[in-house]
Amino acid sequence: MIKSYSAPNEVGVPDENDLALINKYSLRPLKKEEVFVFSVILCDNDIDRDHERFSERSLKALEKLFIGKTGILNHSMQSEDQSARAYRTQLLKDSTKKTADGQEYIYLKAWCYTVRSHKNDSLIRDIESGIKKEVSISCSAGKRVCSVCGETHCSHISGRKYDGKICFKTIEDITDAYEWSFVAVPAQKNAGVTKSAGVCKKEKSMENILKSIKKEKRVTLEEAELKKLCGYIDTLESESEDGKKYRQSLMGKAKKSFALALPALNGECVDDILKSLSSERLEMLCLSLEKQVSSVIPTASQFCTDFEKTENDMNCQFKF
């Protein structure tokens, strides 16, 4: 599931403590002048554009899980799009702000680093100038709790009003954090690079899974999404079998109609014609042939219905 956020930039050269933390991830000790540091707000407990929010417990779980996680561009799974790494996180409160549902505002902040290099020059300039600002995070969660009924599976629709209050879902039971990304439009309004230095990713719909496969030729799926895809494939296979049986019945009807309407037509020729047609065209052909057959072959009953009943001609309607 992918969620996002935007905000203000503790940027520049790391101090000795930060450099020590950064060097836990490097294969050789980096010097201060080799490193560019900045901070980002990864996520918070406010209701976002998707009408979802993190609970404080979820934010505490993410605080630990995001240490050491890589920063990439637009959630790309390509290694060349790795741009930074989070080396320190902290859960903070802002007593001057309230969330949309009236709670004290809590947010997860991360301090990140990238290496000063020719490749990263444009990224550093974009961060310093505020171009690269908004971020989104990728993680997994066990459930979403409805604000209306407190259930995880219900008929209430996020964003719709019930008794004058907008329904939203609280994300709970965080199980993992994968990465954070610079994005153009984040879901959470406050996530991004901060001037003082995207929630859980949504489970993909089947439509989005298929789009990813078609567009990128590969896709990374959560366990629940994989089960959904397998179920979808099973359904397609079942429907495919039903479709084959229906097509076979159409082929049989068409062959019989051809034999009645055009008895001189070669059987192999009929097969070639029918194989080239879609099921929809086969249906149309069957209807047309049935009309043709009914116009050529009389369908009147062989039994006589109009007769004079006499003593000597009882039951004559049953005589051929």
C-alpha cells in the first residue's frame, strides 16, 4: 500500500553524531564534505486526501521500521532510482496543530543523506530549491478501522458523511516499511522535506495490478494482493472453461443449421468458417441460419387438427 504527504530543510553538512550514524550504512567511512543531509516528514496522524490516517501506535512502529530505509523516485523499483537513505527517525508532536478529527498533531520525521557526486548534483539542487519536496512512503498494514463503526470490514464508504461526520479509516497493525519516495502529488498534505534540517501503501486494486504488469512488465505485490491476483486467475480459468463449452454448443447448433440450410456445403469448409468466427458472430450466424431453415422447411404438425368426428373415423388425428 502506498501513501503520501508535503512540508518544509535541515540541509547541508552532517555533524559528528549524524556522520557516525551515516557511516553505519557505508562500506568505507565517509567524510562530512562527501555527504549532503536533509530531513523529511514521512507521515502523520492527520486525515489525508484518501480519507485515511495513521494511529499513534502505527507511527511508533514506523519510527523503528524506517531507519535505514532507502529513498527512491516515484516508487520505482529500479536500483538506479535509489537517491538517499534515512539514517535517523523521530516521532514528534506539534501542540499548535490539531488533526481534522481534533486530535493532537503527531508526525514522523526522518533525517536522510545522499552522497555529493556529479550524479546527485541535480537532486541536491532540487532539494535545496524546494523542487523535490513532497514524499510518499511504502509499507504494509494489517487492517483499516472505520471511524463510523469501529470495524475493519463494513459497508461505510471513506469520504462519505454519516450523521454529519465524514467517514475515514485508521491504519493499524503495521507489519513492514519498504521505502520512501519523492513524488509530485502526495496523499498526505504535510509529508515532505522540512526546512528545519506515504502512510501505508494502499493495497492495489486488480485494475492497478494489471496496469502495472502491462506497463512495467513486472510488479511487486503484497501477500494479500498476490492472493487477489491468484483468485482472479482462477476465476478467469473457470470462466474460460464455461466459454469453451458455450462455444462448442454454438458450433454444434451452427453445423446442424448448415446441414439443413446448405446440405451441399462440404463439412471441412463449414468447420473452417465456424473456427474463424467469434462467439458473438457465431450467435448471429445461428439465428440467421435458423430463420433460413424455418423458411425452407415447413414446421406444421404432422397431426391433423381439423377433422369431422364421425362414428367411423374416431381418433383419425393420430393417423399418418
